[in-house]
Amino acid sequence: MSQDKLALIRQSLAAAESSIKTAKQLLSELETGGMKPSAKDLPGETGVFDGINMITTSGDSFPVPTNYASKSLLVIGDTLKLVDEDGEKRFKQIEHVKRLKTTGILHKKDGKFKVITPEGSYNVLEASIEHFKGEVGDEVVLQLPAGNMTASFGAVEAINKKAVPEAEESDTKVPDPKPTPKLSPKPEAPKADPKPAPRPVPKPAFKPAPVRPVEKKPTPAPAAPVVLGDDDLR
């Protein structure tokens, strides 16, 4: 079977499901005289919200999705009903208790978020903190059950981001670089005329002194011996 045929079958099924859903809705409106029935009139389990679950009168516990509890601002004591709607189980808020609005500071301990208020410390849903992008130290607008100040949970209505102290701001700012002063160029010293390099003095060539012949003087002849007579010895 080609992919085109498979895609056509899927589109036909989706259109058929949409038509059936619309037909059921029209039929329900006709049966109720055009008025949509309230959640109270729908069949289902009824219970009280305890901050995390819906507890029925018989003691059964049904976990309430955190996203729904966060968006609906559920507080402890609100009455819910678990009904079957379009083939799915859904929670409906049918009664809510009187609220007290207060403010506090967001903290985190043992991996869980808490809000410290003048009335006390209250747990809050992590889904609410993520929705408002809250951080530890932020101011939280909290809704509490007015008749139960000892409740363990509160509903987050809004989060005001904490103000950064001036000291912190100054630490995080990078100081503007100071402009480098422009220095006027120094006048160039007059260049001296280069002195001519001394010319090399040629060394005189070495000439050996002339050898003069030694004149030989004639050897004088030995003097004749003098013979002394007897008269000379006197």
C-alpha cells in the first residue's frame, strides 16, 4: 500500500472522529435544553484537595496533576470532582474555600520550594515556580485557605523578581574604559649630518734596510823585536 493511501486513510479517520465528537456535543446540548451541564451534575468521584491529592469521603486518593492545580490556584480545602469527559478522566473544581492573600519570600530546602510569610512557612508546587520562573529570594504572592492558617500548602498567584542591591549592580557592571589621552607628537630633533667615515691610512710597505759591506782594515805588521845591549841594561 502506498504512502499516499495511508495518509488519506488517516485523514479520513481524523475527520470521522471530529464529526462524531461534534455530533455528541450537539446531542448533549439538545438533551439538556441547550445548557451545558455543570460539573456538579456530572457523574464522578468527589473529594477535597489536600495540596497534592483529592481525597474522597471513602478515603480514596487521586493525585491531582500539578499543572492543573497550579493554573487553577487550588488551595487546601477546595472541593474537586473527577469526571469522565470525552473519554478522559478530568478534575473539575466545584467549590472553593475562602482565600487569604499574603506575600512571602521564596526559599528552597531539601530540594523543595517553600514560601516564608508572616503567617508561617508553606510548601508550594514546583510547577508554579517553574511557570513564573521563580528563584530563591523572589517575593511570592500566595493564596492561603482563610480558615486554615496551619495548612501545609499555598497557591502561587504571582512572583515578583527580587531587586538587585546597588552594591551588587556595581559589582556586575564593567566600568567604562577611560579614554586614552592623546599626546602631542614630540618635535623631532634635527638630524646631524653624518660625518664621513675616516679613510683608512695605508700602511707603508716594509722595506729591508740595505746591507752595507764591512770594510776590512789591513792588519798591521808585527813590530821588529828590539835588541837591548849591555849598555842599555845599565
